[in-house]
Amino acid sequence: MPEPWVRHTGMRRPLIVVLTIALALGVRAADWPQHLGPERNGVGAVGEAPFPETFEGDLEVLWEKDLGTGFAGPVIAGGLALIFHREGDEAALDAVDPLNGRSKWRYAYRTDYVDSFGFDNGPRAIPTVQEGTVYLHGADGQVHAVNLADGRRVWSYDTVSELGSGQGYFGRVGAPLIAGELVVIPAGGELEGKPAGMVALDRKNGSVRWTGVDDEAGYSSPVLDGFGHIVAWMRNRLWIVDAASGEVRDSVHFRSDMDASVNACTPLVLERNRIFTSAGYGVGAGLWEVSEAGKLTEVWIRHDWMDCHYGTPVEFEGHLYGFDGRQETGQTLRCVGLNSGKRLWDSDRLPGGTLLRVGSKVVVVTEQGELWIVPASPNRFDPIHRQQLFRSGHRSHPAYADGILYARDSEKLVAVRLSP
């Protein structure tokens, strides 16, 4: 019997395996059920229809929904679009019809989180949906499990009162990770005097199954490698952790010398056993190999190559596409060769953005509120479509399912049809 955590690895699989897993989970092939999509690598589902090669005029905006504050992007699962945001003193999860935006249900809880820098008081972590349950991790450190069918609370767990989870610079950001029967949260705390940088909770009842990792929480979300290890880039180190027990297999120090810095890019699992990481603040990009036993080996570290401030890049046919540079000084969308090490092209400079890939096209939502559709080609930066979606100044990750892009800013969520 295969290990239960293979459902959310970043490794490539033959089409028949992907479809078999989707059918076994009762999940539609086109769902986007978690941070960075079905495989947590920014790539749309295998069954998504390809984009046209050209677009005429603006794409159809199917609907818009007013939102409160926050940076948590949407997810699509079980015939619902889900968005986690804040209105007043409540953190709210809204479920709407993905085709027309009409409300289906709302789950809300009281929160008193205040951003230390007055930046934004809403949630940052994208929800995770698995087998009929939605898992939330609020900026306030609260973890909630909610029934997908009706929004009923299943259980909750407070990482602040239980583990002393620290707020950090901008609140808790790590998206919940499903590893078999566990939901793993990068809490950055301790339990009974022992490290609880990560906590694994029972998916069914929220009880603590294990704690471990002696590190503070960062702003990167954990993933699973092709062997089923948890890969977590915390405040100070890149960690490889046994998913079942929480035992640390290996770790390496990888962070800026600046105290006022963050690791925000989610590790990208390539070819089952290779892990790409990237950050600004002088950290640079790193490629690592992980063995089946969980041992890390550095392949290379490159500076000023693709230094990702917060957006996670995507891979296609041996090339990476992502934003290089700091948000404060401007970024460019860049293509680099993983094997050659060459910088192949750059877009014009802009504040930054986030992106995903559907087939051979990169879908970009810039921090200026623009939608770009860019061929994933190493030859040149040549967008086939640009369109203003909303106002500038936001950096949440979009979602894509059944031909529709779902993206938000600080005021609204929009649904745009990209493919028939």
C-alpha cells in the first residue's frame, strides 16, 4: 500500500496515477485545493484545457465579491470557491459558487490580531482542503477545521495559548500541510519545554500527534518531497522532517545575516528529490538534493540569479519563471535555466507579483493589479495578454480551476474566465 502522504508531493507522476488519486479522494481533476495548487508547486491540474494562442480584447470577468482585509488567496474544492479574510473583529471563511460568486455559507470566529507594523490585520495563510474538511491557519495563530459541505466547525487549536507561537514581523503565514492523517502547522513555539517549531495535529480531532523542529516560524509554507518528508523553510534553517514521527532527518542554515528579513518563498520540489529555495536580503537561490533517508546535499547556491522576495516560481521543461528582486526596489519577471544557470530574459521592472502555470503558459497577477499571460518559453518575454483586474498594492496568490482564474486584492475577489 502506498504511503498516505503521496497525495500532496511536488513530484511529477504519470497521468493515470494523478487521475487515480483524484478519483480515490473524490476530488475533481480541476480543483485548486491548497496553497500553490493540486501539487503545491504552482501548476494547474493535468486535465485543464490549454489556453488559446491569442486573446482578443479583455477577458470576461464572471463576478466580483467584496472582501475584508488579508493576504490569503482563494482555493477551489468540492464545487466551491473559498476565501479567508477579515471583517471587523472576525476572521471569516466564505464559500461561494465558483461560477457566479453567490454565497453558500460562512464560517467566522473572533480575532484580536493586530499587525505590529500597521500593515494589514487579516489572515495571510491560504486554506487547505482535504477530504471534505477545510483547514485554516490565522494570522493570530488559531487553527480551525471546518466542514466543507456546510461550514460547521469540526475542531480548533490555538498555537499561541498552547505553544507560545510568536507573531513574528507580520503574523502567521504558513499554509496548513496535509501529511496522511496529520495537518502540519509551522507554529514556531514550544511544548513543555521542548521545541515545537512545527506541530502535527490529528486531522479528525485536532489533537497533538507530535511537535518538533527547534526554529522560529518563517513566512514560507511547508511541502512534501517525493519520499514523503516534510520540507520546511523556517526562520533560520531548511529542515527535512519525517512526516509520521516529526523526527528531524537533516537541516541546513540558510537565511540572511539581516535580522529584519524573511524567507517567504515556498520550497519547490523538482524531480522528486531536488529542492529549490530562494529569498532576497542577500540569501540568493539554492538547489538541494535530498536522499531517501532525508539527508540534504547542496548542489549550488547562486546570487542575483533569481532572488524571490515572496512569490514562488514555477518550473517548465528545465526552466524557472519567477520574480527576482526586492519589492521595495522593484522586481522583474525572469526566466532562468536550471541546468545552464543562464539568465535568459527579464520583463520590465515593477513592484512584483505572484504566478502559476497552466500547461505551457504562465499566469501572472502583478502587484499593480494586472493580469499577464506569458508563454513559458526561454526565448523571450512576450505576453500574449495583459489586462487590469483591480487596483495595485496587493500580493496574494491566485488560484486556477476549470478554466477560471480567481484572484484578490484588499477589496475584492474576482473570477476571470481564461479558457473555454
